[in-house]
Amino acid sequence: MIENLDNLQPNNLYYHLNKVINNERRFENVFQAVTRMILGFEGGIKKITVNGRATYDFQLFRRPGKHIIGMFDEINSFVSFVKDAAEGGSSSEMAFVLIGEPGNGKTYFVDYLNKCYREFTTLGENRRYTFKFKNLNLLGGYGKITTIESQTLEDPMILAMNLYQSKDDNKEFLSKAGATDVHVNTFYKNYRPLGACSDYVLQQIINYCDGNINKVINEFIEIVPQSISESQGTLTGKYAAKDKITSSSVDLLGDESITRLLHISDTSNPYRFDLRRGALARVAGGGIHFADEIFKNKRDLVQVYLGVIQNRTIELEGFKWPLDTLIVATSNNSEFQRFLEEKEQAPIVDRCRVTYMAHNTNYKLQKELTAFAIGNRDKTTFTNEKLHIDPNLNYALSVAIILSRMPHSDKLTPIEMMKLAAGEVAGEKSIKTLAEVIDDLNRETDITKRFGQKGLGHRNLGRSIQILLERSGTQEGKCMYAGDVFPAIESVVLDYVQEPNERIKYLNDLKTAKELHRKNVMTTIFNAYMNEPQAIEKDVLNYVNMIIGIDAKNLGSDKIWTYRDPQTGKLTSIKIDENFIDSVESRMGLKSKEQKQSYRTTISKIYGQKMIQDANYDFMDNNDLVKAVTDVRLKSDVAGAGSLVGALSNRTNDENQKLYNRMIDTMRNKLGYCQTCAEKTIEYFCTQDDTN
């Protein structure tokens, strides 16, 4: 049928058919497109372990720049959902709904997905096309309307499969256009009828052309690329829940257009309905519809969603327009719970794949989220002077926020839970214990009691940073000092957390976060005192290497052990200092020989496991060991931390003043502090009022 392909214009249906047949353009439904976008992304999938369980990490969501952090289970659920729908499973007749506490990233996840999809469809073969009817003035009855674009942005292949009344005639048409039987069968897997107005106009054109399909295609049909506009809501659109008075089904479905009725002579013409007034028609051609806070909508609007989700059609006064749309929705726990209590609303829930989104519980990943909240632009004071950020600020904020998300457990303390969730060492406790705790919690019928479902959200984190910036101390000192984080978070808890039991828990978690912050400060002070940025790391590794070497067969009488350093690959010698080893273990409360040997065995096992995975592992996540080594070194060098506190507090003599000045200099030039946070950190170290 296509004789002179070279003479065809790119906006001709035959030209488009040829491109699709030759795999230069795609004909696929939205589920297939989204699945291909995720699984076909460079780097694809990585297999990882989260909270003791193997899972998959999809690299599309980890692209450079501001990307999705964590959400491993939720992303796995979503990918499984769209893949099942792409393969014709029951998911194709359902909506994907994320339910969770405010500020845990639900909306950001959907916005990020939409952004990726828009970028994906700008690429050559991924471009989505639709069609419009032109020269309508020849038909008569349309007034000044001369062109009509498919209202639901239907794919040209849908038009090609509906040119004839008979399915066999349509298949024959595709075969004559160059499609093989395999092509035709593949196309018909995504077959759907034309929408009411497209079908009505097409029949009028066919009648005008006396059934000459070539004339119909060449003179009345034009293929155009879909608009990819975030602001217009085409391809990816959002409908946010409104109040009961202002919301209407028109916002979703569209309504009769008075303007069109002034031009259209036949009042039974379905084109009198303007579907583009609604949010659904603009994403009906292989787009993503985002229903924000879906269960906040009034009940009749939720019923509209039920019809759309189940039947994938827009229905107005008996007319139907089929949709090719992925529907993703969000809701907070309280609204969803309120909705469930109304038993008559059960059918809508049956049509949803519900996923409960937890807060991020990995404090290492939280550091990235905290960095996003702090902002990547240069901070300035009210007087436009540069604002410094304390090196401990991110850690203090991240730990405080994560601890609020750790539920109560008899098996693990909040710190142990936090460390294990981040893949770190937590004394004798193993990752299996955390997995057991999570499994037990996730059996709770009350969703809010499950792991990570309760806690301070990202918005509360943002408020804490805002309060920190407001402080006169921050503005005058020109520094966001980490120690000021805790009163800022306390203020947020008191002002924004309404439940008394939750408030008490969060305030207790804040005390625990202060303890971890103090240990962090101790490490900083030790490094500053030693005038060496990695002093404590080196001493911790020295202890680890000593307890491994103390039982070595090649250890001579001089107690010097030679080993190959896994970090550098070079032979290194170390003199084993048994007094140092005993002092460190005594600081940790290990008195008997059996206790010490048991602890050394544990450290040796960790060494063997961690070094295989990461040759640069430094044991700095073992807070008890780090604190013990710090205390021992401070004691051996300056007769204990108390003496260092005294020396730094009482600077009436020159020696103490020189020590103070040298440490400030090291902190500023080697550790990333400014004058303000260096002085405040030393002052905090010298103040023992909140020491546990």
C-alpha cells in the first residue's frame, strides 16, 4: 500500500506506520513504557541487603543530582506492580497507592517518577504521538473549527486499528502497510477502541470520502508528537484533593463546552464535551496521573476514580473514551484509616495496590536527605555574610531524626537498632536480630506501630534547620553550630507533635542523640589535640591489628608483628602493646580473661567479614571501642580527659593558652571548622552537664 515512502511527510499515518514496523518508533502502553524506562536504565538493577534481607536497588531512582534516597521496599513494590501490568496482569486494572506519615517522601517519589518519564519520552524512539483531524471545514457542521486533536491523545496505531468496522479488514490494512503477522498480533495486544469523539469524526470523514481510506489518511489525518508539558499537565498530570465545595468531577473528566456548541450543528456530536478541562484526558495517551491525597476527596469524586481505575475509561452521558494511564496516588495514614471505617467504600480499596511507605531508617542515607534539607547553595547571614556549616551538623541532625523513628523493642536499644539498620556493628547484636524485630513489628495491624512508620519527618527536619538559622547565635557567629540543633529539634517537638506519648518518646530520643554527638565531639577533640585529622582512626585500627597479631605464629620476642595492610597492600609492622590493649578493654568494662578473649574473637570476626566487603573499613562505627581508645590515649598523653578539660578551661598560663590556640588552629585548618564552631565545640567538650 505504501508505494512512495520517500515522498511521504513525517506527519502522514503511513509514514508513522512504517517507523513503528521498523522499530524506529514505539507502540506500547504506559506500563510497558515505564517498565522499559526502569529496567532498561544504564546500570539497571543492583542486588543489595537492607535490614538483613536481600532486595533490589533500581538505578533509575539513584541518578546523579537530587534523587530518591532509600525507599527500597516501596520502589520494589512499584516496579513489580508496573511489570505485572505490562505483562497483562491484574495490576493493569488497579491504582498504585502510597500511604504513610506526612513528610516521608511520598509526593517527592511520584514527582521524581514523573520527571524521569517526561525525560524518557523526549528521546527519539520513546516519543509519544497522537493524531488530529484537519480540513473539517469540508465536512460542514463544525463552524470555525477546522482541526480536532484526539482529546485523549490516542496513539496513531489505535487509529490504524479502527479505520475499518471489521477487525479482519484492519488487520489486512496493517499487513498491506508492511506489518508481518507477528507485528499485527503484537499491536493487537494493546488494542482499544477509539474514543467517542474521534470515532464520530472519523466516520463522518469516511462517509465524506466514500470509504476511500487513502483519501482519509492523506487529506484528513495528521500525525503530531504529544506535548510534553509539566505545566499543562500533559503526559504527567496531578490532581490535588480540594475541599467539598470547590471540587467537582469536571476537574477530572471534563464537561460540556458552551464554546464548542456555538460551532457544532449536531448536538449529538460527542466533541461537544471538552475532556481536556479534566486532568485525566491530558494523560490518557500513555501518561501518568498523580492523585495527591486521594482519600481526602469527597465521596462522589472517589467514586469517579473507582470507575476510571476499574474500567480505564472516561464516561460522560453514555459516551466512552478509553484511557491508557498509570494512576499513582498518595494518602496519609489518618485519612486512609478514616476512609476504611466507611465500609461502603471498600470497592475502591480493592482496586488499589496499597503500599505503606515508611520513613527512612538508615542514618547514613539520612545524611544525604539532611544535606538536601540544608541546601546546596551558599548560606548567608541576614547581613549577607557567608554562613559556615559545622562539620558535625549533618551527623547531629541525622542521628536525632533517625532515633525518633526507631520503635521500642525489648531485643534492641534504639542505638543498636539504628546502627544495624545502617549496616554497622552493634556489639554482640546481629542483623538477624533486627530482621526478627522488623518482622514482629510488621505483623501489627496498626500500621503506625510498624518499623519506621512513626517519627519526625522531612518537614520537621526542615523546620529544625529554619529555627537554627533564626537563632541570634547563628547569625552573630556566622555559623550553623551543631550543638544548637538539639534545642531547635526540641522546639519542633513541643510545637508540632500533638500526641503526649510521642512527644515524650522524641524528647528521650533527643537525649540519646546528644550522647552520640558528645562521642563525636570527643573524637574531634582527640584529633585536634594530636594535630592529626585521622588520629583516632589510626589508634582504633592499631588496637584491632594488635589483638589479631597477639596470637600470630610469627610473633617474635620483640612483640613486633608484620602483616599486609588490606588498605594499601603493603607489608606493615606494628609493635604489640599489651598495656594499651588491656587499658582499652578495661575502659569497656571487660575485666576477666574470658570476657576479653570473647570480645577479641568478635572483633576478629568483624574484621574478617568487613574487610572482604570494604578494604577501607575503619571500625569507627563501633562507638564503645572508639570512646575507649580515645579515653586511653587522652589519659596516657595528658593524664585523662579531665586534665585536658582543665587545661582548655583554665587558660591563665601560657602553656594552656598555647595548647588551646594550637587545637583551634588544627580544627580550622585541618578539620573544617570555623573560629565560632571550633570555640563552641571546645567549650561544649569542657562542659560536662549533659554527659551520660
